[in-house]
Amino acid sequence: MSLNPPNLRPDLAPRAAVGDTARPGQPKIGMVSLGCPKALVDSERILTRLRAEGYAITGDYAGANAVIVNTCGFLDSAKAESLEAIGEALQENGKVIVTGCLGAEEDYIRGTHPSVLAVTGPHQYEQVLDAVHDAVPPDPDPFIDLLPPAGLKLTPRHFAYLKISEGCNHKCKFCIIPDMRGRLASRPVHAVLREAEKLVESGVKEILVISQDTSAYGVDRKHDVHDWQGREVRTHIEDLSREMATLGAWVRLHYVYPYPHVDKLIPHMGENLLPYLDIPFQHSHPDVLKRMARPAASAKTLERIAAWRAINPEIVLRSTFIVGYPGETEAEFQHLLDWMEEARLDRVGAFKYENVAGARSNALPDHVSEEVKEERYARFMEVAQRISAEKLAAKVGTRLDVIVDEVDGEGAVCRTKADAPEIDGNLFIDEGFEALSPGDIVTVEVDEASEYDLWGTPV
């Protein structure tokens, strides 16, 4: 049976890892990676360490000496998915090591699956390795077990996630991530740039910068200065973005809070530093934001968005929102819909509020019924879909650069600079695609648009 986890596409196998022929007697480890891109990077780091110690990485339960399940614990639905994945791994293999965000709740996991070999929390790499060593002793051969310079990746060869920090200093009432992953801990800027450089040298064409709070990068280090290729560079998102843009790959920023210094990034977005900001607004009404304990004010946000678009008309804004937050009135929800009409964000996602064990929002009064949450979610997505369709229709007849993700006998699946993998739309090419390969960056003329996707022809 395949180890492909429920939320990863089947083709997202670790390059230079899964599928390699193991040498005789080489211990083999399987990995199921659930949750967000930050957890995916944790999985990549674990696999890289294991490969360096002489383990082979397998994509089949039957071929593995043990299986690691990297869990998600952000929502109850994610916890249920994690427990299901652990159960499947136990049934198909029997030797299972659990790590990740849900790993912070060992009693919860063992209450359902008492036979797991070990449980560790998020980014506890050493404890995961210790558990693997106990279950399957390493057997390295330094002359055979070679490691790619950029490490092992769970993404296709042409794009990669790069995590610049751990943890978060915010205390949003609906979120337990700071409790699981701790306060902000930024990596020094020269270490991040060195990793980015290795990724580009290994063939990566797009780097997706991730963290819990990307725009706060370096605050915990007081934006200390490091030498990078003869230049003094601050541990700061402005300096980091500028330097990464010189490496020759697309650079896409995720999880950006709209702090004032983010304004300085906007004029520099274009060719390599993509004109794309992923900003988790969550809501628009000031009272809801206050109940969420969010560091934002909706009126100023609209002014900022207008200013960004005046400076850089190509900028694309993506965000996520919560509908049905405790205490949300019909008037507050209508405020959100009106705000959406004015903000006209390019890429929008939403989810219905649900309680999470340990979240302070659980204790708030006036929880919204499931029926009302469902109705508001449908109304919200109807507005978001209409705005997306209108904005994409305006692109018909224009020329855009796209990166090719997949090519088969029927066509090519691509993304524009406005589209992050897995979460945004695609641009499809169904004529003149025969010479294209994943990772190619080509110019297309847009022929057709739908609510979320585009179709085009290479020029």
C-alpha cells in the first residue's frame, strides 16, 4: 500500500529518495506528512537526517521497517485525520512513530492508539531520530549513501518550501500553534540564504517562504546583522527578500502580517520577488477582530491595500477568513461581505469556526450554530468566487509568465505568478505543450477564464 498521505498529491514523493533502490540490508523508513507546508518542511528535515544516517526512504508500508506519521493538530477535523493516518499505518505496517503538532498531546494519541512506538512534539527532530534508532538501528555506508546537496524534498523538483522561523508571538484566541510550537525563533539570515542558494543550485525555480509570522522575521534576534557574500545583511524580511530575489528563482511570501514595514517590500515586487502577498486577515469587523485578539484594524487594512495597488498594480493578495466565529452577528458578517466587495482580494479561502482543545475562543459566549455557519460560509464563498471570476476574466487577452508543474498526454498544468501550489488556481495549456517540462517558465497568452483557473497558449 502507498504511503501517500490524504492531503498530498501522489506525485509529491521525496526526490532522490522514494523509489531509489535500497542496497541489500539497508533499513527503510516510510513517512506520512500531514498538515501545512511548515510541517512538510519538518518532514523534509527528518528525512534528510535519516538519509544521511544511512536509511533508505520508501513509499510503501510493506517495504518499511518503520513508519513516521507527522501529524496536524490545529483543528479537531485535522486531529481526526491524524488519528486515522496513524491507525492506517499501524494496520499496514505495525511499527509507527508519531511526531508533529498533535504529538504534543501524547495521552490523546495513546488513548486511541496505545501501540505506537513513540510520540514526539513538533520540530523535535532529535527525539524522532532517537525513536527511529531504537526501532530500526542505522546501518550507514559512507561510500554509497550519498545525500543531495539541498537535502531531501517532498515537493516536485522545481519548487520548495523554505521555513525561516518557528513559533509565533501572537495570542490569537482561536489558535493553539504558539502553545505547540512556542514563541518566535528566527533562523539567522545567512543560514536561510545559504539554504536558498543550495535550493536554486539543485534546480529549484520557485522558493515559497513560510513561517508562522513571516513579516516578524528577526524581531526575536533584534534584526542582527550577518555577512553574506561580502555584504552586511540584517535578519529582517526586507533584507532577506531583497537578497533572495538575486538568486534567480521566483520568491513567494506566505503568512505575512501587514506590519508597517511590509510597505517597503511592495515597490520591489516584480520579476523574482513575486508581487504576491499571503495575508491571513481572518475577518474585517473590528469587534470580531478584537474577540479574536488579532493584531489588525480593518479600516486601515483597506487603506493599505489601496496604497499597495497604487504602488504596484500587479500585486496579488490572497487571504483566509473565519466565518461563524463566536459572537459573530449578522451585521458583523455583512460587514465582512461589504469589506470583501471593496477589498476585491484575488485569492480567498475560508473555513467555518470550530472549537480546538486548549483554544481560549472555546470559552467565548454566543457560539454560532452549525446551520448559520454553513449558510454564512456559502454566502461568503459566493462573493469570493464572483470576485475571482471577474478578476480572472480581465486577464483574457493578456500575456503572463507561468511555471509548468505537470505535463501529460493531454496538456500542461501551470501556475502564474498569482498562484501558489495546491492552494490557488492553475493555468492550463492544451495546445503547443509537447516540448514543455516541469519547471519550465514560459510566456502564454490567456485565452479563457473560469472562476479560479485560466487557459492559455504559449507565445
